[in-house]
Amino acid sequence: MDVAWTAIDPESGDLASTETRSDADGCMSRLQHVLRAGEGYTEVRRAEADYPLLTFSFRGNYGVMHLFESPDDCRLLRGDGGLPATRTVDVPVLEGDCAFSGDFVSSVAKATAAIAAFIDGAPAERLGEWVRL
């Protein structure tokens, strides 16, 4: 399946100004490159539609995923329990860093697996529990 994606450049910290279209392997390869930097932000959608759109923000071993079903429908993926709800993690988003409680923090491994499943065709609702904002 072809996907459209954009990511922060690990060297400059800038978000790419244009989307890249590739197969799933190309997207996952770039994501692995970003992961090696230790923090980053990426967006991915299926090439044939603007939505759903997933965003993934991470720092270290912790990640946060947003799902946009439309421009007006934003949801957060419920965390995997690896971080207590009373703790927060700052991750990079488009506007800079943002703090998220452990309720919405997952391991980078879980989030990466969710992205891989999504770009392989899994419906977003199968990736975990989404909480509407």
C-alpha cells in the first residue's frame, strides 16, 4: 500500500516542507532513521485519502499518537501502561514540545507497531483505544 508521510529531519529539527509518497517499506525506513535520533515527529496517511491521518511524537522510549479522522476529529491513543497516569512526558509536536500524561503515552515499540499495521491496511480502530479530544 502506498502512503504519504512527512517527518522531522533528525539533523535540522525541521519538518519536511512537502509530503513524501512511498510504499510501506520506504515510510518505515524513514521512521527508523528518525527513531535513531532519539526524538521526533511524523505524520502518515494512506496515499488515496487525506484521512485518517496518524501523527507520532516521541522522545526516548516514549511516544504519543494522534488520530485525525477529519480536520475536526482528533483523538489520542490510550497509553500502554508503561508510564503511570500521574507522570508526564514532553514530546515534540508541530508547535514545539507538549506534555502528555501517562494515560496517553506508549512505548516507542508499541507505537511503531501500530504505524506499521496502519500502513499495511489495518483500520485505525484496531490499533488500540482512541480517546476523542
